[in-house]
Amino acid sequence: MFANILILLIILALTLGAGWLTDKALRAKRLWVKIAGGLGAGILTLVLGALTFAGVRGLAMIYFPGAAPAPELTVAGTPEQIARGEYIAGISCLGCHGSFPNGFEGAPEYPLVGGVDLAAAEGFGFVGQLGAENLTPGGKLADYTDGEIFRALRHGVDKNGQTLGFMSLLAVGELSDADLEALIAFLRAQPAATTDGPTGDKLNFVGLLFFGAGLFPAPEKRPDSINAPAQGPTAEYGKYVATIGDCRGCHGSDMTGTPASPAGPEVPNPRPLVGETTLEQFVEMFRSGIKPDGVAFPATMPWQSAAAMTDDDLAALYAYLTTAP
Ligand code: HEC
Ligand code: HEC
């Protein structure tokens, strides 16, 4: 944080210097100095000014997001909560926070020790480190209250109220209060484990610029309290299942596809394909990772999270994807 503030101050000073030079050049007596000097220094001032603007914005977004205080909360940790939490974690946390004995491209395993720098693994390591955290009681969550974990999941900020680079962009914040409490119950119930790998955020100045310039999607403000729709094979509950699976994070909030952006390549609209499959084919596609036309999902489509869903949840997902958005 301090290195980034220092860089920002230097760029601010350079902007002011370039502005001063522009002014000097424009007041020069000789015409060619006016034109060449004014244009050169003027463009430099604009570029540096834009960097300062994006830097200040990124700094505010990451270090001073204005997070509400963590709620007073004590999760009971009933067996039902732990089981529900384990189910959700298997669908939506394991893929990043698991351990990867065969490398990040291989299948993730428990325990949830993290230790992989996802910025580097996803090809944007130039923004700094975004290391998946150790979620077992052997990691930093041992020092968090239940309310602080709840706020981290709902609002994407850490114990100090600073933005979590990756978590703040995920759909986890849209899960219901009851499901977040179930996750906390499960995380607390795991055996403690440790990792030697990189954990936590170390965003550099380029990372701040990316957030500040809006090249990464801006973290959304979430309500403090969320209820899930009633469970059942309905489009409404299916949309919630698509949130648990973070399907909407990649395929767009209505599951109609997303265009290419600096955060990733284009993601197709899955609805036309699903509209042509029966429920049985749909379930089979996600259990096997092979589409009805015999083509396997590529590694860019994490079908394993859908494979971990119950038949009932897949039926709800099917109802959602076959109902017009
Ligand atoms: C796409 C990858 C990804 C997924 C999926 C993911 N996480 Fe994270 N998580 C991260 C990364 C990376 C960090 C490190 C901080 C950051 O960059 O957000 C992190 C940090 C955390 C933290 C630490 C917060 C803090 O205060 O430092 C918690 C708690 C957490 N994740 C819980 C979860 C839970 C629970 C799930 C599943 C519901 C989940 N995460 C799913 C990548 C992920
Ligand atoms: C990390 C991003 C990501 C997530 C999360 C994700 N998908 Fe995908 N999905 C993709 C990409 C990329 C493709 C295109 C793969 C290809 O090139 O064939 C795809 C393809 C698909 C297809 C096939 C579309 C077609 O016409 O071939 C379906 C169906 C689908 N996804 C459903 C889902 C569901 C349901 C979920 C949630 C459980 C989900 N996806 C989660 C990225 C994602």
C-alpha cells in the first residue's frame, strides 16, 4: 500500500511538472517552441494526468472502499449447517482454494489450503499477487470473528476493510445469509492445515491502475441481508443455483453470454444448447463433462462445479436455462 501511494505521489509530481512545462512552452516567444513544446508537454501532461486519475480511483477502490462494520454474528455450527457448507464449498470454493497436487490445471483436492497465485495462474501476474487464501483453521481466518468472515464473503473486504481483489468480483456475495453462515460453519469445522504457497493480495501499481481504469469489473455493492428463493425445480431457484456455481460470473448475470474483456475471453450463451437438450442429457453433460455432440468441455469451462451438484439443483438449473431471461 505504501509503495503504491509513493508511486502515485511521484506520478502526481511529474504531472504537475509536465503541466508547468506546457505552460512555459505556450508562453515562449519563438513559434516552433510554442507548437512543438506545447504539444509534446501537453500530451505528456494529459497521459500523466490520466494515470494519476486512475491511480487515485484504484487506490480508493482497493484500500478505502468504505466497508460497513462487520456484523455481530455467532454461527451455531449445527451438523446441517456444516453439511450444507461442505456442499457449497465443493461447488464454488474448492476450485480456487483447494490444494493442487498435480498443478493448478489438475483436479483440486481438500484441504482448502489455497496457496496458488491466481493472478499469475490466469495470466495477469503483472497486476501483482492474488493468492488464494488458506481457509482452514490453520490460516488467517483463525483470527477472524464469524461476522468478519461473513463480511468478507458478502462484501469482499478483509478484516481491515480493504477490498479483496478476487473475492470482491465473485458471485459469493449474492449467496443467502443462511448459506454464508453454513459456509462459515464448515470452514470452522475443518481440521487445521498449512501451505507454503503464496496467499493473500499484493496488488502493485499496475493492478491499482487496472481497477481504477475499470479494466476489471468494479466490485458491486451488495445488500447486508439476502434470502434465497424457496428450493425446488423452478427457474427462480435455478438462478440461485447458477449463483452458487458462479455460472453467472462468467456467462453474464442473465446467462446469455459475455463479450471478451481484459478480465477474460468471450463466454458463449449456453441457452441455445441447453434448449435443445432433455433434462437427462443436461444432467449427463455435467456429470461426464461431455456435451451431447460428444465434444468435451475445455478447461476454460469448470463443469466439475456443476458435476458436484445434486440432481435436484441441476433440475432447477435446467428450468432456469430453459426459461426466457
Ligand atoms: C476464482 C477463485 C476463487 C473462488 C472461486 C473463491 N475464492 Fe476465496 N479467495 C480467492 C483469492 C485469490 C483470495 C485472496 C484475496 C483476494 O484476492 O480476493 C481469496 C480469499 C478468500 C478469503 C480470505 C478473506 C480475507 O479477509 O483475506 C476467504 C474467507 C475466502 N476467500 C472464502 C471463499 C469461499 C468461502 C469461497 C466459496 C464460496 C471462495 N472463497 C471462492 C479466490 C477465490
Ligand atoms: C470460469 C468461467 C466459467 C464458469 C464459472 C462457467 N462457465 Fe460455462 N463456459 C465457459 C466457457 C469459456 C465456455 C465455452 C467453452 C468452449 O469453448 O467450448 C462455456 C461453455 C458452457 C456451456 C456450453 C455452451 C455451448 O454452446 O457449447 C454450457 C452449457 C455452460 N458453459 C454452462 C455453465 C454452467 C451451468 C455453469 C455453472 C455451473 C458454468 N457454465 C460456469 C466458462 C464458464
